[in-house]
Amino acid sequence: MPATTSFTISGPDVDRQEEVLTAEALAFVADLHQRFAARRDELLEARSRRRAEIAGGAALDFRPETADVRASEWTVPPPAPGLEDRRVEITGPTDRKMSINALNSGAKVWLADLEDANTPHWANVVGGQVNLRDAVRGTIAFTDPAGKEYALRDPASTPVIVPRPRGWHLDEAHLLLDGRPAVGGLVDFGLFAFHNARELVDRGRGPYFYLPKTESHLEARLWNDVFTHAEQVLGLEPGTIRATVLIETITAAFEMDEILWELREHAAGLNAGRWDYLFSVIKNFRDAGPSFTLPDRNDVTMNAPMMKAYSDLLVATCHRRGAMAIGGMAAFIPSRRDAEANERAFAKVREDKSREAAAGFDGSWVAHPDLVPLCAEIFTETLGERPNQLDRQRPDVSVTAADLLDVASTPGSRTLDGLRGNVAVGIQYVHAWLSGNGAAGINNLMEDAATAEISRSQVWQWVHNDVTLGSGETVTRALVEDVVEQEYAGLRGRVGSDVFDADPLWDRARRLFVESALADDFPDFLTLPAYEALLADERS
């Protein structure tokens, strides 16, 4: 490794931090930062240029310069140990209790989320790495304040642990190198890989990752170079590290082949989600006029023409290249008090997972342990004794750029209730995020940062495109401000005025949501100003 300057740690002390913030581990992360941060910066600038080109009327299409990659025949390596069967994956943050629940869930994979279901409070960043270290070794346990004990039921049969580091756009302000914040994704990846890669290999698995917010094959190339360098430094065989990429941006949807090609020996698969993908569509085409204006977000299902095209293309691309295709999230949180609501929700989950299995997906996500058996049952109905359906090709799939961009054909309505829902859920989620909880249960759904992003971006889009609601109102700034006041008062009433008024984060959450939803200049990510607010609190 090159000579490194020591990190300056500005975060508060965290229990057991000395186990993960070792001099050797920090030197490894510093080396990654020094080698790759400048390229990360260039790629973020490239994102801005591409967005400006789209705003200027440039067409979004499959890249002509990579046509040979799409046309030629090649495959990625076979699934790595432990990743052969991914029929049900559970997602969730890395706090200690939820980590244990995920590991006891019976899922095949646990997406250990250091990104959208986590907030980058320093205690979460460091504590998550401590918890992952214990989880890998099967020693994780927890006793809550009431004395209830949580432990692994069978440490030998826990899900494969697949962390999701932060996206390229996020920095880690609590680690400074020569006065500059470290790249958040490199911190998350580096600490986990340094402490756990060899242990995982010795246990018959490996260091595997989910990669979020990827916008181009060049960003995948950067991750590939990070993996290659890390393998060399840590003494791992080439290809030991594997990555599944979330295709959750509209630009990445046009580069699925290229993303797998760039990762090559490190590629494991692609994932198809919904909220972040829709957020990306709005963000990139926010000023493209009425034909790119979506209906209520809850009306936009995976059966919408543009979503079906994206989903089918992902499965066809993955299976042509020998990579896993993983479906989206079932976010429902079962209720122990409302059997009828559960019955309705489980029927929707069954319908959605059946659609994915029939379309050729090899597995799918759930947010709650109670959904694991249902998802496993549905995929087993399709898979039978097979661990996956990689052998199922989709020659019937032929997706054009126009298909992926057919926003105008999305069925659904634009309603005042939809506007109210965006405001209420958005403010509640930002409050939870500022409080340190990136996975918030709201209206019986497990919500993460993607929910706040689609909520505030849809409000912005409706305001700036003078959308008329089904009830006749035009969505204006004044209407949104009125809705905010009404919904905020409703939240105060439900929480209780004494508790609500004593918590300054409620007002801050409202201001952050409103500013991101109504600002003339569209903030690329709501989590960026929210992180600045978090840091300002720490400094005050």
C-alpha cells in the first residue's frame, strides 16, 4: 500500500470501536480512499453532465460505443459459495436486535444495509461494523433494556451476509484524511472486507456486497478496480469478492450488460427495485413535461409498461450472462391485531412474488421475517428442487429505449390523497432518519430513504409541471404548504402534543422535506442536506 496519512476521527466514542477502528483497518481504508476517491469525484461530475444533457433535450438510449459488449457472447462466473440459492432475501439495518432477527429468519441471504435503511450517525456506522463482525463469527447476542435476550438459534445455518455500502455520492464526515471526508462507500466496504473477508472464506462463504445507486458502467468499473485491489492486499483469490448491483436508476437500466461486463469475475447478479428507480426517472426527467409526470406513487406498480419493460430486460440480461436476477421488496409489516389487513396484504405479496417467479427472477426481497416463508413457498413452487432458474432464458424479451421511457402509459391517478400521503410519510421518515433510524415502520410498511426520495421528488414534479389533481386542484406551492400544515398538525395530534413539541427533530424534518420538495433547484439526494443537519447538530 502507498504511504498513508492517518485518519482524524471526529465522531464520538462508540462501544467496542477499538475492535473495528484498528490502525491496520484504517490504513486499509485510507489506501482505498487515496487510490480511488479522485475517480469517484470524476464520476459524480459525469453524473451532473449527463443530467444536464438530458435537461437540454439529449435522448437517453443504449450506448452505441458499447454495442459490441451487448452483442457478443460472454458470461459471468457461476454463483459463488452460498449464493447458489437466493430464493428469499431479507433486508434490514445492522443494529444488533434487527441483525439477530434477520439471521434467525430462515432467509437464504441477509442484505445487511449500511445504506438506505441506515442513517450515517457515527454510532450506526461503527456499531454496524461491530455487529457484522460478530454476526460473521456467529457470536452476536443482545439483551434489550427490558431484559429480553436475543441470540442466534443456529449459528451454523444463518443466511449469507451481504452488506450494502453507501452509494458513491455519500461521504463519511467523521473520518478525515488530510482534511477531506472519506468516501462513505469505501469506509463501509473497507472495514467489512478487512475484518471479515478471510473469516468468511474460511467458513465456506465469501465477502459479497450489494452495490446501490449505480448510474453507469464506469461506476461499476470503479468498484471492480476496488475489489481487485482489495483482493491483492488481503491475499484473496481473484473473484472471491462478488457483487450484486441494484439497477435502481434509469441510466443504469440502459447499461445492464455493460455493468455485468465491467464487474466480470466479481459479478453475482442484478436487482430490480421500484422506489429508487421511480425517483431516478423523476430526477432525470423532472423538467421534461407532462409526458414524464407520474401518477400517485402507490399506483405505479411493476405491471406498468415501463416497469415491466425494465423488469423483463433485467431478467433476460442476467440469464443470458449467467447472473442472478433478484426481485424487489415486499415491505409489508404484519400486524398482530388486524387479521383482515394481514390477509389483504399477504394476498398482494403473493401476487407480486408470483409475478416475479413467473418472469424468471431467481429470488426476491422481504423486509420482515414473517414474510420469509411466504416468499420461499412461492419461489419453490416455480423452482422445485432447483436452487435457481439461471437456465431459463427469455428470448421473448425485446425492449427498446422507448419502452423503458414510456412514462406516459403508466396507469393511475393524481390525487389529493396521494399528495397528502407523500407529505405525511416523507416528514415521518425524515424524522426517523434524523433520530438515527433508517428503517422506519410507517402505516404497516417498512420504509427506507427511497420512500422519502420518491415522495419529495413527486411533490416537486407535480408543482413544477402544474399537475391538475383528479379533484380539480392544480398543485401549487401554496397548496403543498397548506397540505404540509394540515398533515403536520395531524402528526402532532397522533404523537401527542407534549411529546411532539419537546422533540425539535419534528420541525427540522418538516423543513428538510419542504425545502427538498419545493426548492427551485432540485437537490440530487435528500440525504445530503439531512446529513448536513445531522452534522450541524453534532457541532452545536
